[in-house]
Amino acid sequence: MTKSLYAGHRFPAELISYTVWLYFHFPLSLRMVEEMLAFRGIEVS
């Protein structure tokens, strides 16, 4: 079994991967990504 790249982080690996995907695939600022996640009920800091 391999260790997750995100082991020990506050958020699940799926959420981190989704956020990184949004940031790199679309011309969005980190603030815009944060607002999109907040709209879906995910609060990040």
C-alpha cells in the first residue's frame, strides 16, 4: 500500500486534488477557487 501524497494534511486528498485542478486548468485566482468551494459548502482557509 502506498502512502498518500497528502497524508497529514487537514483536508481529504480528493478535495486538494480538485482545488489544484481548478487552479491550473482555469484562469482563476486562489480567491475565486476558494469562493467556488465555499458555494459548494466547503470552507477552506
